[in-house]
Amino acid sequence: MTLSITGDGFANGNKHTQLEAYTSETATTPLTTIFTQSTGNARVITATILEDSPIVEEARTVYLRVRNNKSKDLSSPVPFRVRDTAIVPNGEITSSSNTVEIGKPIFFTVTSDIINNNDTDISTIEWYIVKMEGTNEVRELVQTGGTEYRMTPTTNDPFEIESKVTPNSSVCYTESPKVYSTHQMTPMPVEIIYFSAAKQGKDVLLAWATAMEKDNTGFEVQVSEDGLSFRRLGFVGTQNGNTVLRQEYRYTDRENGKHGTRYYRLKQVDTDGGFEYFTTKAVSFGQVSGYSLKAYPNPFESEVSLELQADQPGRLNVQVLDAMGKVVYTKQYAVEQGLSLEQITLGQSLPKGIYFVRTEMNGTASNFKLLKK
């Protein structure tokens, strides 16, 4: 810790000054003496107190006095409170959204006791993006200054955000500087801007658009009669597999013999064989009842709550699949008419990443994505 003492007469004919610490105002024998040199007409002298100094061995109040080389007092005793422990700098980084998406801005804000106590210069706060390149962790400085950092992910590479807050030299914290970090985040694949399915006589017109594409070969159009088992209808090739521009697509289902409810979804296929399913749309060729649901939290750790609003009682079939299409969870729930709440327990051992949830009730399907953090 560094102390600065300001006063008149420190440099007036004094070859040097001494900063002495006493156990009381009236004590005559100093607890310790710290030598400081005074030069020119300086009115400020500085002294550094080390961790092993007798002053910091225990929590108490000591009295500081400045004297010259002739043992003449240059100041009155000044009380100085010494803490027995350094301050723990609690804090965190919060984000403007629970999910991270490619092409969508997200804000990060750092909060800290160091900032709240005005014990740092905001302009010195450093922001880093941390990624893995092979087996090496790479930390890139992306911003200096400010308690907020904004970014727009352009790839789905996992990353963490770090913020380094450095306290002023005049205060003692258990960590200096203090680094706050987020958990590892993986940008979710680009969302389809829209996907619609409209009945046109005996046919169904499917239309969708993308905001951007990366290494995309095209879209496999799939159909299902029960909302769970899908088959291929056709394939629509990409217009530009690597672009940040909007792309629009259409496909018409002209199969004969349609009946009941037909469910449509898209399977987007990458150049390396990877794929992703997009949300399901239903087209009715007869009377069906519907339902709606919300899932939270997303991202999740081990459990997901399903808030369900049903037009009539029924059984809700739920399947959870990993990114490769493997079923990792399946269960059927008895649902009453109106609002109900169900739990999906997936467990802590489930690997991090994106999962797809298929639900079906009374002939109506609904699909959505979850992110395991």
C-alpha cells in the first residue's frame, strides 16, 4: 500500500523526513519507521507499507507522525485504521440475453465492489474474449475502458467473456486485479427469419427465409402424419451457402391422399454433413384441437419447465434429441384442460450444447430448441 502525505515545511532545510507509526497519540517509541526522501520544494511525500510491516500484522488503529532528521515533529499524530483482512471484491458479468445467436448483438455488463466503492479508474477496465484453438486457450483483448461490452457473434465457436478490474494502489483487495468471467457460451445457429406452411387446395406451400448462411448445402423438406416420425419430401438447394444477405425459399407439397394433420419441418444440411432441424408447422385437412407452451429457463442446467395451455385434456408426448438426432429423453404427460406446468429432468451429466424438443398433443405438434450450459 502507498500513502501520500501533504504538508508545508517538509522540504524546508530538511535532508530527509521520516514517517513513523505509534500505537497511541502519546506514545514516544515508534512501532516502525519508514524512510522517505524529500527533495526541492515538494509538499508531498510518499511511503510504501509492505505486507510484512508491523502496521499490518493485526487489525487496529495506529497514529502516523512525520519527523525530520533532527527528530523534530513536522506533523501532529494522524489516526490510521488498519484492516486485518483485505476486502473481497464481489462482482459478476451479466448479459442482455440468456441465449447467444449468430448475427444478433449481445451486451455484457460488469459489476464489482471495486467499481461501487470508486476504487478504480473505469477507463482501465479491460474486456477479453477467450476461445479454444485446438488445445490452447487464446485470450484476446477486445476493449479497454467502460463497464459494458457489446459484441455480435459471427460464428458458432464457443467462447467466454472476461473483464479485468484493477483497483487503485491505495486500497487493499484480496485479488488485484480482479478478473470476472462468464460461463462458456455457444452461439446458437442462425434462426430462420420465418417458416410458413399454407394450404392451397390439395397442396401445401412452404416458404422460409434465412438471415445469413454459413457452409450450407440446402434444406431437406420433411413431413409427418403424427408430429413425431418424419420422412423426406424433397430437397431445396441453397442459393448461396455463405452469405450474410437474406435468402428466400419455397417448396410445394403436391402429394396425393393428404388427410388429418400434416406436419412440416426443415432439415438444414451443412457441407460437412452436419445438420439442424427448424421449427415444425402444422396444416390441417380436418378438425384438430391445439395447444401452446413455453419452456424455461433457456439455456438450462438440468431441468426445464413446460408451461402448457391446452384447449382440451389430452396426453402430451415429449421427445428431446441431441444435435445428431439421437433421442436422449422421452415421456408422456397427462394434461388437463387449461394451464398446467410440467417438468423435464435431463440431469447434470447431459453434455453441453443444443437440443431439440418435439412435443405432440391431440394431433398438434410443436418443436423448439434448448441450450444446455
